[in-house]
Amino acid sequence: MKRLFSKEEIEKAVDRLATEIERDFPQEELILVCLLKGSFIFTADLARRLKNPVKIDFLRVSSYGLSKESSGEIRITKDLEEDIEGKNVVVVEDIVDSGITLKAIREMLLRRRPRVLKICVLIDKKARRKVEVPFDYVGFTMYDGFVVGYGIDYAEAFRQLPEIYVIEE
């Protein structure tokens, strides 16, 4: 494994993202929608840096089934508990690859009529993008590579690492 983003680089990115979100929602209440499992550490760090009143909710979806590629059809395995209608919602995602799952989540949440729906992505990985999804906040951009750490896993391992690594073949 090779380190891609250090703990300090991640902290700076999270600080910058929090500042951008606060600028868009000065003193307004936010609902952060953490996409499980990979975004839980990122969401926790982001929430602690925001000066806004914050509620956190969790959404877990499956779109992969038994394959390594998203089918595009999402199945909710853990839905939101908060009603987001009329609320300021920021979806927090660890990494965007094909974009298929995030696009489906965005469309599903928009049908619930939030006041505003924004998307905050820690890593925008461009190589395998199949559909474009509008991101409002992006921590890092990379072209390709299989990454782990800071909540991102490989077969449920490596989530606990404080830095982000690329697995080299």
C-alpha cells in the first residue's frame, strides 16, 4: 500500500469543506446524510467542524448485488429516520466511482422534497465514471486506483486507518 492522502491533508480538506458548507448555509440547520458504511468517519469529522446546528442521519443502500459493478438499481438496507422535506440536506459520500449509485440516491432524496440538497464527496475518482452527478463540495480528485482507509474498506478491512492509501497490485 502506498499513502495517497496524509492525516494532515485529510484534516485540511475537511476544514475547507466545512467552511464551504457554512458559507452556503450561514447559521442554518443542516441534516447530514451519511452514506454507510464508508462515510461514517468523514461524516463525524465534518460534523465536528461545522458551526451550524447539525442533525445526522444514515442511509445505507446496496447496488452491487453479487457483482463488482453497480447495477444502478439501489436497494435501501437502512433508510433515513428524519423527514427531510423542507430541510437543508447535505449528502456525505466517501468516494464516487461510477456515479450510478449516487445519482440514484440523489434522485430518490429529491423526491422527498428537501429545501436544498447538496452533495459533499471526499474523493472524486474519475476513471470509471459512467454517469455525471453534480457535486457541490469535493475534498480530493483522483483519476484511478483502489483506495482504503479513513472509513473506506476492502472486504471490510482497513476502514480504521487514519490516512488514505492506494492498494498497489
